[in-house]
Amino acid sequence: MNLTRPHYGVMAGLLSVPLCLAAACGGAGPPESGGAMPVGGGGSDPLAVAEQRLETVVLPDLSEVSDSVREQVLARWGPVDRLQAGEADSGPDAAGHYGALGMVLMAAEFAVAAVPAFRNARALAPDDVRWPYYLAHLQRDAGALDGAAARFEEARRLDPDAMAILVWLGDVRLAQGDAEAAEPLFARALELYPDSVSARFGLARAALMHEEFEAAARGLEEILELEPSATAAHYPLGQAYLRLGEPDRAEVHLRQREAADIRPADPLMDALNALLESAQAYETRGIQALNREDWDGAVAAFRRGLELESEDAELRHRLATALYLRGDTDVARIEFERAATEGTNLAQADYSLGVLLQDEGRHAEAVGRFAAALEQRPTYAEARLRLAWNLRRAGDPEAALAHYEQVSRANPDLVEAAFGHAMALVVLRRWEDARTSLEQALDAHPDDAGLAHARARLLAAAPDAQVRDGEQALAIADRLAAQARTLDLGETMAMALAEVGAFDRAAALQRDLITGARRAGLTDVIRRLEENLRRYERGEASRTPWPEGEVP
């Protein structure tokens, strides 16, 4: 197939494929200039313009596309071919013929072939906003920012208040490093369309480029409050907090980085994307539905795509994902299994089946699926992490250690691997090694609250007296509590208070935790909390950092 697959990342855990809906251009990108052909001004006579030299449009190689796409391209090629051969008059419909061909070529990702078709349409119908707009997107996708800006400016002159044009032009200006030019474009879009998340995102990024970090952080926080699924806001928000000197808050958002985008409502691009009747076109529509959290729409689109190409295992995997998100777990499992059986080296299908098994507590079976995913893709870090976690749960923490170490060597910035390694040592009751592992992990990730909390818990309640340090545990817990208070952290603080001999304070805190857990209906947690409360009331410290089977 010629078409490049888009990716998505809407299901945390089930899939590890990054979200990217931007259409890829087939072949080399278009040049930055708008072409050497003369372009008539507004109100030009199409017949007079047609007498000028138009560019030759060449039909691309269609041998690798599906039959349905080939038929659609050829249907639009016919009128253009007759125009170029002189077998048809260059009448008022000529611009539409060139433009229609350019649209289907662009939708099928034949960018190079689409460019001259759009340029001819633009020359013949200079008042039609579609043609410079589509050219602008092709040039933007190819990285030709100057050409993209020129074409978006041209489209803006034709339709000054179109939100998509304002936002995309602002986006290109930011990519050029020109926040001064970008800011009024986003501001105008937001003035016209107050609910536009994409315009807010542009303004926040412009503020970040201006080094107005408080304004940027405020704007990005508002975006996430209005639209929690706008995950593209996390990374720049993390950058803003870093520059504001708040590394802990920054880390929370930087770790949620995704290759996502926040796009404006875009009727012209929607019309183009809806052109193709192909499995890939339905796949794209399904992915867009996933990102709108329209599970029914995604299922319908993926099913239609599979009707056109029933043997497409990756598309079947996407269908299974949408079914899972809709709550149809049993049907999703069947489709995942079909994808795993029918796909060639489709590691994500085994991975997804492993996640389903893990969620059901079937850890030994999950191990088999994650191992199968790694056989197909040995560098699949997420699969190796889950394999290690399920090995721990299945009673083989020693084997888990080796996998955590392998992930850490290949991905030294992956904090989950460092944390899992330390927890495997806890399960093995290698307390001193666990403490050393956490300290080394914190050297590499000094701002990670999860690592710091685990270290405090170990210092407060490890059975090995050589490992415990109540004063240090209490200091860590106090620092973490200043950032956020949770039941788990409160439990750690009570352990630390008991370790330093402050049993009355530990017991009082523990009673507060029990009250909160009772209000939340956490029956299992209450039982554990009450056991430690009785210890503190007897003047005894805890010697169980985590109960058996509950090591995170």
C-alpha cells in the first residue's frame, strides 16, 4: 500500500503507539515557491487565464494503491487528461477538474502530483480559497514554511475570518520562530470563536516563545481543564513550569508527553479527508473518532475499512482497540486474537492481549503474551516493562529483575524501569539492595515523586535496621506532603513518625486515614490501616513497608 498509516495513542496501557494524525506526503515535498506560472488577480476571466501556460500534471504510479483508490484517481484524471491533450475546452469547469484531481491525489498522499493540479486550479480560479489552502498544507507538511505561510496568507485574503486559516497560519508563524506575527492571528481566531481550544493553544505557545511563562502556564492549564483529552498541552506546560522553577509540577506534565496535536475545526480538510473510499481513509476517520472519544464512530469506521480490506491485521487491531474502549471487552478480545494470528510481526496485538490478561489478574498468561510481543519486536520497551511486572506478580521476581535491567540499559530515562527494579528487590526482601536501587534511581531522576515516596516508605519500615532511617523518611514525607497529600503518603508519614518514636502522632494520623478510607469505601485498605494503628497504640513501629502482594 502507498498510504502511510496514521498512529494514535488514546488508550493508555493498551497501546503504546504515539498519536499522530498529520497526513504524510508521498514522495518529496512541494517547493516553497508558488510556481512560476502567472496567476490572475481577483476577478480574472477564467478563459483568458486558461490561455496562459499551465503546468503539466503527471499521473503517479497507482500500482501499489487499492482498487477503490485507483478507480477514484482515474475518474478525476480523465477530464484533466483531455484538457492537457487539447481534447476539451478550457472552459469554466477546468479549474474544478484540476482541483478535484489535486484533492484526490492529496487525499491519497501523492503530494508531488497534487501540487501542479492545485496550481492550475488556482491560476484558473484565483478567487477560490480551496486551492491556495490545500497548497499551503502540502508545503507545511513538507517543511516548506515560507511557501506555506505565503499560501495561507493568500487564503486568508480570500476568507479573512476562517478559523482554520487563522490557526494554521499562526502555527506556521510559530514554527518560523515569529511569535509576534503568530499572536494576533490566534487572538483573532479566539475573538471570533471563543470556544476554540486550538486558538488558546496557539496563544499559550506564543506566550511561551515570548518567555511569558506564567501566562503560558495559565493558558495551558485552562486548556486541560476545558479539554482533558488535549494531551498536546502537557509538554509545553511542563516546559513553562520548568522555566518558572517548579520542577516537580513540570515533571507531572513532561511525563505525559505525546506526539499529539490540537487542531482547529477544518471544513476544507474534512472534505478532502472524506473523499477516498478506501480502507486507509476509513482508518483515518476511525482514528479521528477515537481522538474525539467517539467509540461508536470509530468502531463503524474501522469495520467499514475491514469490509474493503478484510486481511488488514493492523486495521483489525484498531477495531479491537475501539471495541475495548467502548466496553465490548469480549468482542475486542476476539478481534485482538484474530489480529495476532493473521498479522505478520504485529507485536502490538500480543501486547494488547497481554494487557487484557493483566487486567484480569491472569499474570502467568499475560507473561506469555508479552514474551510473544518481544519475540517479534525485542526493543518493545513497554512490553518488556509489563513482562517484568507480571513476572513479579506471577511469583518470579528474579526473572523480572533481568528484564528491568535490560529496559533501563536501553532506555535510561524510563523511570518506570528503575522503579520496577527496586520493587522487584523489595519482593525478594533484598532490603539494602532495594534502598541502593532507589537511591541510584533518584540520582538519575531527582524530581520523581514516586521514587522519593518509595524510598521514604523503605526507610520508615524496612525489616532491616541497617536500611531504616526514620528521620530521613519523615523529612522526605514532609516534603512530598507539601506538594500533594494522598492516603498512601499519609500511611508512609505515620510509619515514619512511629519509627522516630512519635507513636501518639502516628496513631492520630492513622485514625484520620481510616476515617478517610471509610468515607471512600476502601474496605481492604481499612483492614491494613487498622493493623498498623494497633501497632502504634502498643508503641510498636511497622516492619512491613508493603503487604505481600501489594508491592507497587
